[in-house]
Amino acid sequence: MAIDEALWRGRQAGESPPTLRFFAWAPPTVSLGYGQPLDRHVDVDACRRLGVGVVRRPTGGSAIYHDGPERELTYSVVATAEDLGIGPDLLETYQWIARALLRGLRTLGAPAEMVPERPPEGPVPAFCFARTGVFEIEIAGRKLVGSAQRRQGTSFLQHGAVLLGADASRLRELFPTTRDPLSTLTTLETALGRRPPFDEVARALADAFEAEHRLDLRPGGLTPDETARVATLVDERYATDAWLASTTA
């Protein structure tokens, strides 16, 4: 999370390039949305017992369980509206990213669809996959990709989780107040009849971003300045109890 914020801050300052990342989590981790309370909706004792980490994201939305590369792929996009050649509207950014995700998932054989521009109903759930938002990705009415964004001016950081598979019993333990976590979600394993490996999904999505938006993606690493910014963010924010407990972030 510190890496993504460091890249976002660097893009704001014009020091870091627009960036697309795919990564997985070790250990498996629950990430809370920026400003989401750490309360009874996430069972912290169960997290400790199961060896599951808990972290607060710099992006909004609700909690997501990142179950390692066997069952989940996380993406992040750091850019400005100008980089994408679109207006500053948040939903326009969501749609730009979703078009590429949709193309990649369909290439894998998943009958995925983008949710039309309709307002979600009811209060925001604590578990991200309990409800599909505007321009998120679903299959047969069940959510496959959950995404969240944070922006300042025209610059933004967007995170998203693509479910390769799901551990039903663990989801029920970690989110005890969510009536049935699996009733509103689906996975690529369910859609394809097999669980595609992380690298296959990452490659399909990267190719789709290039094809859909005529991009030229190039591998890159952190600069010394970015690495130093990451270390500072870890020490001052992401590794602190105060950041994890905060609801104002």
C-alpha cells in the first residue's frame, strides 16, 4: 500500500510515470477502505488465529480479503485524467479502467459484464463483494472484480481485486456480520471451470490494457526517491496502529 501511495504522490508531483501494477499478498490480508472503521464487521481475532494480516488502504471502498496469488490478483492504476486523455470525472476513470479489465477477462473466456451506470441500493456494506458498484465487473449478477479509488485534483490511485477463487469458510470467519459472503460474488474458477494461475490472468489483463487503450506498457522498478518515500510511508503510516485504527485517515 505504501508503494502505491508513493507512486501516486510521485505522479502528482510529475516525478513518477503513469503506472499499472499487478500483485498478490503475503501473508493473506484483509485491506480496509480509507476511512472505513475497524469494527465488528471484520473479526480481528479470527485474522490473528488464521495468520491473516490487516491493513488500511489509501483508497476508499469496503474491506477485501486478499487470499494470496492462488485465489486473488490485485491491480493498481496510478495516473492523471490527462494521462488517459479523458475528463476529470471519477466515473469516467472507472469506466476507462473497466473497459480494459473486461476485455482481458473475456479473453480468458469469462462471460463478464460491466455494471451499467445505476446507483447502488442501500447502505454501504462492510464487505466489498457484498454489492457491485457502477462500472464494476460481474458475471450473471455476481461481482467478480471489486475496485476503489482515491483522487486529488485530476490525479488518482485505483485499486481492484480480481477473484481467481474463494475460500468460503474463511470469508465467513473474517466477515461474521455478512450474511452469506458467497451469495453476491463469483470467481474465475466458477466461470471457467478451472482456476487460472495468477501469471496467466496478469498477462491477459496487461495485454488488454495495451490493446484497449493503445498503450505501450514497459516493466519498471522504483527509483531511489520512490523507495525512500515508501520507507517513510511505512514508518509513519502503514505500519502504525494509529493508521489502522483511524476512521478519518
